[in-house]
Amino acid sequence: MSSIRAYFGDGGKVNLERTELLSIVFIGVVCVLTIWSVIFVRLAYAGYLILLLTHRQRFQLAYSTPLRNVPGPWYAKFSRLVLKANDVAGNRWYYVQGLHKKYGSIIRIAPDEVAISDPKVVSKVHALGTPFRKRQQPGTPFNIFSISEPKAHRNRQRFYAKAYSDETLKSSTEPAVKQLIETAVAGIKQDATESKNHVADVYKWCMLFGSDVAYQVIYGNAHTHGLMANHKTTDEVIMGAYLQRMIAWAQFCFPLFLLGRSLSPFSSTLHNIFRVEKKYADFNEEGPRQREIAAKTVFVQNSKYSKNDGVFAISDEVKLSDVDIAHDITTFLGAGGEPVGATLVFLIWQILKMPDLQKELEAEVAELTEPITDASTAQLPILNAVIYESLRLYGGGVTQMPRYAPMATDLGGYVIPPGTAVTTHTGALHRNPAAWIDPET
């Protein structure tokens, strides 16, 4: 039988029969497989315990807390997967509205989340001094809308109060808004004249106009630096919607979110969804660019700037850093621009569907004399009724507004445990049949 000669470092030699060598190799393989088997078994057992614990917690959350009494679909007791899927699809508004119609004004939409549309309950959750608090959501920037500490939030409100006061809006913003209206109307007329079918994209001009109104309030020069003046597209307006979609994907399925980001260089659509944060880079990257952005706003007029800590101070008590101002601007542009444009689109759409109302409205407005002001239009009952109804039915601010129960609290006859998210959807609130007569029209 053949043999193999092995050499050792000290010059010694040893002869191994082939069968002996195979035996040694076999034993080594068995040892390796045994070790891996032990590791695999332990990992599997640990995974089993984790799954068991997770399922146990899910069942406890589903049936062992007071939330078990809150009506809603059965799957909402165990998982928020369906809710997240509707977030990703941009369908949450319709989904939650459908659940309210089926189950009532207080419903369970996830294991630890309820949605409300009862006006009294909404008032209790969102009233001044309420113990219900906001909580920063994963992936969302820190700004005036996400801040939860009341004192810090009040400080920001005081910092921006003058710019958003009725006096400031009427004295400085109103004339500029009239100029923006003229620009939008001229753009619609030009598009209709130049197109073959004499059709204009009213949606585009309404969205650009809404964004420019927000830009005017923040910077004061929308007529030269706004979207309409610079011939921008609506993609610049709906960045906030893209940002919400990106966050929804990250929360829905993180591996798919990473895949979307990796493929984004090859698709502008994927880039707008999975890389939209790059559009906010100037606002979010700390440095000279943020100081430049903050210094251009009307908010810092008559304030003192400290280069040492990058803080604008209106008084000894009211001050804000350039970083915080830059973060808040992204919120003001998104929350102030897109909802205005979207609501205006629906308002025009509704009027065009009702010819008789259109004639009455046109006749009422035709009686106005120059100069047309906010004060004079406030005296027109039909115009104001149309505006308020459009805001009720199609108001642009339809995103959820979660607040978290600080303690066990009774809401509409149901006990809400501490830490539960209580979400208000304005669409469901404004269509609650218990609060409105014929709410869908």
C-alpha cells in the first residue's frame, strides 16, 4: 500500500498510510461540521426564542391591553404591515378613511396606534396644554414640527411670530401675493394660447404659485427668486411628498429601501424617491451655507447675530441658531407651499364641476372695486363659503398628526394605554357624519 512522507520543521520524518491520512481528514471534517452544527443549532434556538418572545409580545399587545376593545381590522392587532404598505403606495388617506367609515370615529390601525375623527376627542388630544406629546419619527429631520419639548417649541414660535402675524402678512406679503397671482394667471393664459388644443396645466401653475407664496413669506423676494420666475417644475414643490415616501419605504422594508437607493443613479423616479434628501443638502449640512440661508430670511431682520455660536437673537430670551432656522425652512416651504397649491387645484376643479355655482361666484366677485384686498374679499359670502368647503373636503394638510398618550387616558369611552400613538387624519375628521350634514358634498 502506498504511503505519504511528511516532513517536520526539526528535520524529522514520518510515513502515513493513505488510509490513515484519509481518516485524519475525515475526523477533521467531522469536527468542523460538528462545531458548525452546534453554532447553527444555538443560533436557530436563539432565533426561535426571539420569534417566540416577539409573537408572545404581539399576542399580549393584541389581547392583553385595553386596546383590544378598540374596533378595527383583525390584522391591525398584530402588525402594522398593511398600514405601512398603504404609506408606501401613498394611499394612507383613503385606507384610514375607509376604516373610519366601517368601524367608527375611534379605530385601531396598528398594534400600538389608534386613529381618531371625533371632534371632541381631537380637541382633547390637540388642545393647548394637552399632555399628549409629539415624538420625532425615525428618519425625520429635527425641526419646529417634530420638536416635542413645549418650552423649546414656544421659543421657536416666538422667534417666527412677527413674520407670521396678521399685521406683517397684510402689510408686506399681501401686495407681493397679488403680484404672484398675476404671474400665475399670465402663465396659464400663455400656456393655453400656445398649446394646440388651447389647454393649460392648471395643476402646475397652482403648485408653483403655492410654493412661491411660502417662499415670499420666508425670503420676501419670490417675484425674482421664486419657482415661477425661474421656470421651475412641480418636482421642486413636492419634495416633501417624496421625502415622506422615502421614509415610508425605509420603515416598510429596509432591504428594498437599500435596493432602491442602489438603483437610483439609473432612474430619475427612483432618485426622487430614495435619494430625495440630497435636495435638502444645503439646509441639512451644517456650515457656512446654512448661515447664508438663514441670513436671507425675513425672520432674522432686526436680530443680532453671534458668530461664536451661530445664533440669531431677537431678545435675550428669544434666539435661534442658523442650523435650526435652516431646518425649519424646509418645513415651512413644504408645509406652506404644497398644501396651498393642492387645495387651490381642488377648489378650481370643484367650481368647474358646478356651473351654477361658478356663475354665482363670478357675479359676486365682479362687484368688487379696485383695489381688491384681503379685507374686501372677506366680505364675499359665496367666495368664503367655497374656500372653507374646499379646505374641509380637500385641504392640502392631510398628513397624520400623531400624538402619544403620556398615561392611561379615556378617549371616547376607550382606555388608551401610555405610549400609544393617537393619530388624527383631517380628511376623516372633516368627513365625520356625526359632525357634518351630508359630509361628502
